[in-house]
Amino acid sequence: MNLVEATIAWLADPAHWSGVSGIPARMLEHVALSGAALLIAAGIAIPIGVWIGHTGRGVALAANVANVGRALPSLAVIGIVLPITAAIDPQAGFKLYPTLVAMVILAIPPILVNTQTGVGGVDAEVVEAARAMGMWPGQVVGRVELPLAMPAIAAGLRSAAVQVIATATLGAIFGGGGLGRFLVEGIAQQDDGMIFGGVVLVAGLALAVEGAFVLGEASLRSPGLRDAAVRGAAARAA
């Protein structure tokens, strides 16, 4: 049996689609961990990116921080964080938190840079027109800059989400859950079908998330949505 046949046979085996160690359960663990990391990263990066883009302050610092975040190897981050989190919580601090921290650090740069670029790239005339309407700074951000920056922010979230899904597999090395368990256990058992079945599942999940974000970005960029409404209001005020 060649590698392709072994992979298909493993994926087609009904025994691998049930139980706490089955594909659906591992998929749910993977999605939950990746989603938590993405939400935490967005909660940190988007407000900072909006502030930098709106004020124009700290652009160089944000770029440098993003470059450092991209350069840090996720496995090295896990290794650095693990002794600290394991001392705090011997269970989750070994299996969960180090991987979560590494994924958050990996996800922050694309979200931060895209948010700052999107908000900072809003047409200055539109912003001035909104101010001329009597909008407060918070209203300018919420009603003008953010709606116009949403496609860029969504692109940053898409990039971060795909990276996070791929990185979540590392958690299995330290006993965590997710689809990475199939790679770790497959190597331990010398089961090529399980190894490459896990690879196919991770790649399929990443492609599905990528496709969902692409569709979302397309809807945000389509004519007649928020950007057209905001530009029309600003033009009338001008």
C-alpha cells in the first residue's frame, strides 16, 4: 500500500470518526484553540492598530514590534513560556497555555499592521468632511475610519487565522489536543496513514478558513456597502 492509499484508508476508516480521540473531537479542539488565540490577538492588536492609524503616532514602533513577532519561532516561544506556565498550572500550563501564548504572539503582527494600515489609509478628505459634520474623534473612528478599514482588517485576520491553525499542531508535542495529535501519534506508531491523514486535515481546515475569510472580504469590498454610505455622507457634508 502506497502513501496515498494509506492516507485515504485511514481517513475512510469509520473507527477514526468517533470517540474522544476521533477526527471530529480533535477538529473541535483544534478550532477552539485556534479561535481563542485569534480572539485574544484581535482584542490586543485591533485597538492598538486603530489608535496608531488614527493618530499617526507609533507607526515605526508598531512595524518593529510586528517584525520581531514574525521573527520569533513559535517552538522557541513555547519553550520559553512553558516553565512559567507549568509552575502556575501543572496541567494546562504544560499542555495548553504555552501553545496559546505562541499563537497569540504569531497572530498579533498581521492584525496590527493591517489595522493600522487600513485606518491610516482612509482618505484624508473623507475624515475632514466627517469632522466638518461635527463628529467627535470617537465617532470619526467608529463611523468613518473603521468601516472603510474593514477589508484590510479582515485580510489581517485571515492571514493570522491560517498561521494560527498551522501552529496549533505544535501543542500536540507537549500533550495538547487538536489535529496535531494524529501527527505525534502517527510518528510514534510509525503509521504513515495517520501522519499524512493529520496533515490533510490541518491543510483542509486552513483552506476552509481561508476561503471563508476571502468570501467575507469580497462582501466587505462590494459596492453599495458601508464605504459608499460613509463617502456619500461625507461628500454631502462637504
